[in-house]
Amino acid sequence: PVTSKVALRVNGQGHELDLDTRTTVLDMLREHLHLTGTKKGCDQGQCGACTVIINGRRINSCLSLAIMHEGDDITTIEGLGTPDKLHPMQAAFVKHDGYQCGYCTPGQICSSVAVLDEIRRGVPSHVTADLTAKPMLSADELRERMSGNICRCGAYSNIIDAITEVAG
Ligand code: FES
């Protein structure tokens, strides 16, 4: 296989890796860095289980090649909080039962954190009819923005409750 070097940061720690050029960010995280909090659901951009935050934006890590991320800053669920010190979004998911089996949860939480940042920055949502509309913190807006993260157990309403609480 053709390999290439890539240097990037994951959860604040620098890494230099020599990777098969076809390696996705998801496989780099799980198989090379052993950060298995990020989950592989569909491996084709449909479920959101693999969502991580790269340079402040959420991304389906199964759809992006690792070598495209030279110098980038990646945050995974392991970088948001620890069992002793949960990120406020993690704590809210626990409080509101925002999961059942838990498989989609790391992606849901990374996405939730990035969603609140998107709203704060005034980024319009992709599927709204009026792209000039100011983002609002309504349940509808949150549901729309979280629509790329599938939960097969159907914990959606509790997930929205958790995000709403963190949003204040
Ligand atoms: Fe990436 Fe499903 S595993 S979107």
C-alpha cells in the first residue's frame, strides 16, 4: 500500500503517523491510536456514530481520509471529559437518560457540543428553508441540526432535553 506521513493533534496530544493513504480518520483513531470511544456504525456517512470535532467543526470521521488532516486538531469523546470529570454535555446525557444501548452516544455528544457552538457562531442549519434566519435554540432547530446522528434505540427526546439543558 502507498503510505504517507501525517502530523496532527488528538485531544491535545501530538501524533506523527505513517499511514496507508486510504486510512480514514475513524480507523486512524480506533486502530492506530486505540481511541475506541469513536464508534463505527455504517462506515459510509449515514449514521453519525463516528462524529468527532476537527478544528471546531463536527465531521463524520468515516468519510475523511486521515492524511488530509495534516496539522489539524481533533477532539474525540475521550478528549471531552473523563469519568471523574464529565463534560457538561456528558453529565446532561446521564441526567436525562440520553441513550439506551450507548453505541451512538459518543457521536451524539460530540455532535451536540459542536451544534451549540454552531448556533453560538450563527451558522445556519443546512436544511432550513430560510438560510438567512438567525439560529434559534428551539427543540425543532436542535432536532434538525442533530438529524445526522441516528439513535436506533430512539432516545431522541431525551437527547434534545440534554442539549437544551446545557444550552441554558
Ligand atoms: Fe460514519 Fe456511520 S460510521 S456515519
